[in-house]
Amino acid sequence: MNRRDFLSFKREPARRIAELSCERLYMRVVDTQLVSARTGDLSGVEPFEGEPPAVFDTRTTEQVFADLEHDLRGADLVRVVGAEWLASPELKGRLESVLRAFRAAGGRVE
């Protein structure tokens, strides 16, 4: 709180700030692509020494972005960090649509 605001008893409402790491988002999306590719390749794999093939909890890219939208609902401001990780046009476009919806709901993006 600013000293002048304190002396005049002005109060600024608390802002809920979310920090969005584009590096982490990129890694999560790549993980979903790799795991889904792996599970597709294991359909004809024979068990090795009685062990069944590994089973991965598969998440789709759509689920990653749906979770992101859900997490941003409680925020007033989103700080996007590491935008250089958005080299893929598909990833950049998906994130821009999420942020556009966030702005339309009254949020602010830095």
C-alpha cells in the first residue's frame, strides 16, 4: 500500500495475479504428443519376460488448454513469461485464443 493511500485511508482491492510460464506450457504440450505417440505404438508389443507394456496416463493437448482456462478463471491479471517458447504457430494460436477469452472476461494480460 502506498503511504499516501494509507494516510487518506484509500484501499486498493487485492489483485489475483497468475504467472504463465510458456516454457512449462510448451513442455506439457510436447509431453502429451510424445505419450500419445508412444501409446499408439505399443498396440502390438509382446510382453517382455512376463511384464506387460508400460501404461501411461495420457492427457491430450485439449485437456492441457482446458486446465489452463480453468486455472485462469480465478485471476485478475496474467503475466506471460518466456514467450520465446511459443515458436510453434499452433501453440501460439491456442494460447492466444485462451488469452483472448481471458481478456473478454475482464482480465488483463502483461
